[in-house]
Amino acid sequence: LLIMGLPTESVVFCRFSCVPVDFEVVNVCSATEDDINNAITAIRRNGVALKGNIETLHTLPASHKSRNNLLRTTLDLYANVMHCKSLPGVQTRHNNIDIMIIRENTEGEYSSLEHESVSGVVECLKIITRTNSLRIAEYAFKLAREKGRKRVTAVHKANIMKLGDGLFLQCCREVAAGYPDIAFDAMIVDNTTMQLVSKPQQFDVMVMPNLYGNVVSNVCAGLVGGPGLVPGANYGRDYAVFETATRNTGKSIADRNIANPTAMLLASCMMLDHLKLYDYATMIRNAVLTTMNETQVSQVLSPHCTIHSPGVYSLRTPEWRSSLRQCISVQEASL
């Protein structure tokens, strides 16, 4: 099992829970391609990775590809999956949210194809292909059927980008025809964001191109309490990489003992499910949710708690860690 970007809490709790996996740790520097290439080689060797948040320096030239983007495109991790669900002990404006977001992960506006044609004029290419659109739509409908979901919503802007988003939408409709047991509808992306903050319960499974997926996933994370709470996964034909859903580097809270490890721990549980270590995944997941639901943890607090989930936790990271260990110990004793 490859660990990259130092998601140390997950390593600690996997070992504490006696999860039967070995860890290979690869550190990735934001300023060089050597480390990320080493990580890609290691993922190819291991097949599965748990990924911390990797920074790309904005001072680098435009030709220097984002570390995260390079990872996804090189390994063809075409499907980004985020399960956005209301959590116990987290007070939010909306309750009973349960949305699965499927984001095409390798093309769209994130194709890294842009240039300055003349001074002061920049062209940025958005790439939409029939092959990849059919592939992500098929993934969304297959996952919906597997999870017992009833509806898939395609998010687009085909009213303006008639060729690019029009192709994506047409591919979704073609795939939907092969799943008569699952309802299908389509929604323009700007209306989608309004509907999400107004009545998020109307959504079940959502599938969308790359950029819209980035925006919508962050909105959904905010609806359930913040980016420190929601896990994510990137799937390809041969590899799977698990991480926090919103890819926030969290540099401003480094070394302050206020980081929220929930998203990374839940991503670890997704990884264990993927490895068919279901009992261990359930044990850690239940311990996390139990810890969150305790009165001492779920109080509405001061803004000094954490930028990852303001107003959610009264415990600092070491105290949260201690409480979670107690919950895991109780569950281990009951096995």
C-alpha cells in the first residue's frame, strides 16, 4: 500500500487498528517533477494509494503541470467519486443530504492546454471527447445501480457550450437509455449550484465534466460541514487513489494541532473497502462517526477550531485522536 503526501493520521490509526497492510511512504515536493514521478511509479507497483494534499507552486511556469493533474492523467484515474453525506454531530443548515458526485477527472478545462496567441490574449482549450464522456457516464450509472440509487443528474452548460458540453450531455443520454431502472435528468451548472444550496435533498447521483465537478464538490462539502469532513477517491481501470475530497493543502494550519483528520480517515475507510478489508473499514468508520457524535465533540464552537470545519469540533487534534482511539479500542473488544 502506497502512502504519499504524509497522511500520518491514517497510518497511525490503521496500525493502531491492526489493519493487515504494509505501508510504502513517498514524499512529494511541490517544486519538482522527480518526486511525483517516483510516486507514480510506486502506484503502478502497488495498485492502490492513500494520498495527502499535494501543493503545486503558482510561481512555476504555465508549462509546469499541476502535481495532482499529472498524477490523474498519467495513471488515467478518470473517475473522481465523492460521497457527500450529512454526518452525526455536525450542525448544518440542511439535513439528510446523501449525494454521490461523479467527476470526469482527465480532460475538460483541466487539460492543461493553454497559450498566449498574441500579447494579452490567452487561449485555454477545453477538451471533451466522446470516448471519455461515455466512459464516465457509464461509470456513474453502473455505480448508481450498484449502490441502489434511483436517479442520475448530468450537470452541464450545453446551452452555451453547444459542442463541448453538448457532446457530454448527448453521451449521458445515450448511456441512460441502457439503464431504464434509473431515472435520468440534466441540469445547467449555474442552476445546479442554486438548487444545491436551496434543496440539496433532491439530488442522488450527479455526473459532470471536470471543472464543474471541482466547483460542485466544494459546494457540497460546505453543505455537510466543510472540506475536513468529506473523503474522495480516484478510480481508473488499473489503479485507485484515495484522498480528501476537496484537495485543500491546509498550509495555514500546519503544525497548529487544529487540523481535522476526519476526511482523510474516511478516505482510508474507502480504501479498505476497495481492498475488501470490510471489517476494518467498518470499525474505523464507526469509531470516527461515534467520536463526532459525542457531546464534547459536536458542540458549536469558536472560530479557532479549524479552517477545515469551522464550528464543528471543540477538541484539538491530539484530544480528538485520543477520543478516537478509545472508540476503536471499544469496537476491537467487541469483535
